[in-house]
Amino acid sequence: MNTPTHFDPNASFSGSQPGQPTTPDQPTGPLNQQHYDVMREAKTKRSKIDFAIGVASFNGWSIGIFAAISALFLPLSFTLQSLFITLGLGAVAYHEFKGRKLLRALDLRAPKLLGLNQIALGAVIVAYCAWSLIAELAGPGTYAQTIQEHPELADVLGETDGLVRLIVVLVYGSVIALTIPYQALMAWYYLSRTKHIQTYISQTPQWVTDLERAAA
């Protein structure tokens, strides 16, 4: 069976014509069975692209939710650090959704945008953790601030300033150590989708990719 390479609106289709009876198996739209077969084959070919779209959706929503939660707490405990992480996560979430839209449209700019966005996310997280570490070690520290705001906790907490500082260093240090390789891998993953988009476009009839771009 020859596969159509383009969509001709003036072509003869197997859909019903005026005065002709229709059957349950007979297509009634502008596409015939041959076109549907081509579209099903194309759907299989772009599975890796669709999976990347799903990853971008998950990243965009999860990052966006964290940004929204951070924004809700800004009025309660406003600091430059909290403002920085809120704006940073919000910007990353926006560009993740933008990259997802380009990816759905088979735009070759999408992998680069999404890859750079993951690097930006890593930079935001590392900068926030480093900022918090410096504030903890160079300033009065979390323990001292807590006792200053709530003096009644001094007897309960005792002399645990050193322990609190150690915990803070371990937590933020671990986040930095894990963020750098993970975000690098995520950036590589998105960038590697470029070849899949190129292959899909070259192996798929143009009328199919035109329909997919219009639906994006």
C-alpha cells in the first residue's frame, strides 16, 4: 500500500458522497483509511518526543507549584533570599511551559530552550543554597535568630547552636552536591531530543507534521 506524502484537499476520499449509503466501517470525514494509517504510524515514531513533552509538563507544574507556595509565604517572612527563589522558580516554570509548547510544535528551538532552562534552574537552586550557607555561617545563624525571636525556647533547646549550624551545612551542601549532576543530566536529556525531532520530521509526511503543528 503506497503511503501518501502530502494532503490534497481535492483528492478523492472514501467518505460517503451525497446519495450514497454509509456503513459503520466507512470513514465519513475528509481523511480516508490510508491517512489514518499514516497518522497512527507517525504517533508511534514520535513516542520519544511525546515522552519529553510529558517530562516538560511535569517539570513545569511541579516548579510552578513550588513558586506559588513560596510566593504565599513571602508576606509572612520576607527576605531577599525568599524573593530570589520565588522569582527564579517562577521564571523557570514559565520557560518550561514555553519549551513544552515549542516541543509539541516540533520546533527545533525547543530542546535548546529546555536544556538551558534546566541549567538556569540548577543555578537558581545552587545560588539560593550558597546564599543560605553564607548567611548561616557568617551571620548570627538560625539558632541565634530563633532564640532572639522566642527567648522562652532557650531553656528547651539548650546550647545547640553548633548542632544547628552543622545540620544546615549538611542539608544545603547535600542539595548543592545533588543538584549539579542532576540538572546537568536533565539539560543533556532535553538537548538530545534535537536528533529525534529532526529524524521524525524527515521521515514523516509534511501534511502530518503540519496538522500536529496546527494542533500544538
